[in-house]
Amino acid sequence: MQLSEEYTLPAPRSEVWAALHDADVLRDCIPGCTELEAEGDDTFHASVTTKIGPVKATFKGTVTMSEEQPPESFVLSGEGKGGVAGFAKGHARIFLDEHPEGTLLRYEVEVKLGGKLAQLGSRLIASTSRKLSAQFFDNFAARFETAEG
């Protein structure tokens, strides 16, 4: 499944780039994230609890950053196992462009699920994925709106 979206953030591109690389900021913005600890410059250990339809699971895994072109783009990849619920893995290409109002953040996400989660149906998975992505970026954008106001 693939998703894409864009947000205009009222902050300079360098600030947005730094925030997207800050474990504390990411932990606060990721819905259901209970743990996000750095394991080096570009790898994090993560624990996220989420519910997709009737299946609630805690995923434990890693998040890595690669293909970095500061402050323009990078790839954020993740893989987690949720026990009997199955697994989730995917990657997001994140682009940061100059914008008259600050920074235009664009992303393209590809997600793959296996196990019980994969049996739930593509519509439910797609709508939940869109909802979780929107929650993350709404939380992320709110950090800049608060900082500006």
C-alpha cells in the first residue's frame, strides 16, 4: 500500500530537518509510541502500540534513516514485529522544500503487513494507515505552530 501527502510548516527547513531527526520529537509525535531510543546516528529502537480494526498489538522494531541529502530529503525505514498480530514494515521518502510560509514537507510511504494484520482487508488497513500518518504529521505540525505563536 502506498500513501502520499504534503504539509506546509511555519518554520525554516533547517528546523524541520532537525526536528525530524530528534528522537524526543519523533516519540512525542508517533501515535502510540512508548519508546524511541537512539542506537547510533541513524538507527532507533522503537515500541509502538496501535489498533487496526479488532487487532491491537505492540510492535517492537527498528527505525533507520538513510539516503540523507540535508536539508532536502531522506528515507525513513522501519520494521516491527507484533507477536501473533504479525509484522509491519515500510519506508517513507521525505522531502523538504522551501516555501513562502516556511517549509513544504512532502512524503511518500509504502507499507507492507503480514500475519493477522494482512487478513483484515486493504480498505481497513489503508484507512488506518492514512489516519495514523495524518496524526503523526498533525502532531508534528502543531509543534511548529506552538513555537511560532
